[in-house]
Amino acid sequence: MLKWPDTEHPDFKQFFPNSILETGHDILFFWVARMVMMSLWLTDKLPFKTVYLHPIVCDKDGEKMSKSKGNVIDPLEVIEGTPLDKLLQKLKDGNLPKNELEKSLKKKELDFPEGIPECGSDALRFGLLSYMIQSGSVNLDILVIKGYRQFCNKIWNTFIFGYKQFSTVKEYHEGNYSPAKCSFLNSWILGKLDKAINGVNSTYGKYEFGQATKIFHKFWLYELCDIYIEATKPVFSGTNEDLKKETSHTLFQCIETGLRLLHPMMPFITEELYQKLPQYKDKRESISVHSYPIGLEQLFKNPSLPELFARNDKDFQSITDVIL
């Protein structure tokens, strides 16, 4: 591996020693400990400094997935979708004992009466991350993954709405847009975006990936879509052209930065939508080589926002009343 014992080889110098190993706790001694011992014996160096133990994926009833139980869910079946007859046929083609086969067939029909719906890889990835809450196991429920597929649709529809309003984005990137002078509505959403960025980044450092999904989900679905976008509709249909331009720039900031923030968790939809963004000064050939958000500058925060607004943050009607 890595051209060892040639310790001067570029691959060896680039990738050894590493910083982190991700694995399951069930092979901690059988594999991880032996890697450490072998590395110390041959190189007198630790191969990695941190071991991140991911949860073991179980079925929704908490039983460990096993071919001998017939409860294994192939990720491709979730990504591409699979009808019930194919799920059953797969079990019949296996080598389960007759009594186990009958039990597994009945359970499959009960769990997936209409088969597994097509969810896509982004929804599966985001859904698995949402389960990462420092637990020893993941009870995978396909309905949860299906819910995140609908969240992907929400992200796409948000982009479509925003794209129609991006006619003046170029001026923003040329410096003719001053977030410090934003209206109450736009200052508020920029503050929420900044809070989401800082929240997601803080969870990565602690490996709290489930918390990262919750923070982003709350920002995009409830704060950006349910509150901010609904409140901008009267603005975009109104006659105040300056406010329209400011709101368009703010919406662009939220969507473009939001896509970059989401990219590690949903790489495919974010790349697709990033490519569809209108051309602007800082745009790269791919979202994967763009800088990752680390927090908005202080000028995006408006210190004059009333405390009452924050206290009413969960009350949709009261917030929209204040905004409008």
C-alpha cells in the first residue's frame, strides 16, 4: 500500500500518516487495532490520530441487517427505487432456509407493500447523516429517506423561484449592494443564514453530523422558504424597484451560500443547481472547488433588529406581521 517500503514515494508522503479513520465499532479490535500495531511495528508512527466510529445500520425494528435474516436493504434499491416483486424475488433467489424465507417474505410485504420508492442518492446520504446522533445503531426507516427526497424537491423549487428574481445579481457582486443598509426583512434572513453557517461548521468539528442536517433543514425549510420567501412575494409583485433589487440580491446570497453550505451533505443536487446559477464574479467551474462558507461578515448583521422579533421566531403569523 502507498508504495511501502519506499517511504520517499509521493503517495506515501502524501497519505501517510493520515489524520482520521472512519469505521464501525464491530471491527475496532479485529482491524483498527491491528492497523495501529502493524504501523508502529513497520514505521514507528501512528497511521491516524482519530478514529470515528459510525453507527451500525439496522432495519427499522432495530435488528442488525444480515443476509441470513433477509432484512438487508441495498442502497441502490433506495436510490433507484424497487418494486415489491423484485424485492421478493431477490429473497427467493438467495439461500435462506425455508422457514426463514417465509418469515422474511412476509416481513418484506409488510414493510414495503408498494416496494421502495425512488429516493435518490442525495436523500439517502442526507437521511443517513440525520441519524448520526452519537448512537451505536441506526434504525433505518425508508419513510425518513422519502421525506428527505421531498426536501430535495423543496430545494429545487426554491431555486426556481429565486432564479426568476436574479436579474440584477451582477450589480451586487460589483459592490453596489450594501447589506448593512438592508430592510428589516433582508437583514433578518441574512442573520439567520449567518447563524446556520456557524452552527453547521461547529457541528463538523465535533462530528455531530445529525445536528448539521437539522440546522440546515430548519434554515432552508422554515426560515428561508416558509417565512422569508413568502414575505418577499408582495415585494416582488410591488412597485418599489429599489426594494426589489435589494431583496433579489439577498435571496441570491441565501441560495448561493446555502448550496455551498449543503454541498458535503447533498453533493449532486447542489452541483446541478450551482451550475444553473447566473454567471457572477466569484463563480467557479464547480461548487466543489468553491470556498466553503465560514460565516458572513459583520456588515450582514443589523444591530437594530428588535428583540421582540427573535422571541416570536416560532410564530409564523407574528413574524410575517412584523415583516410586512
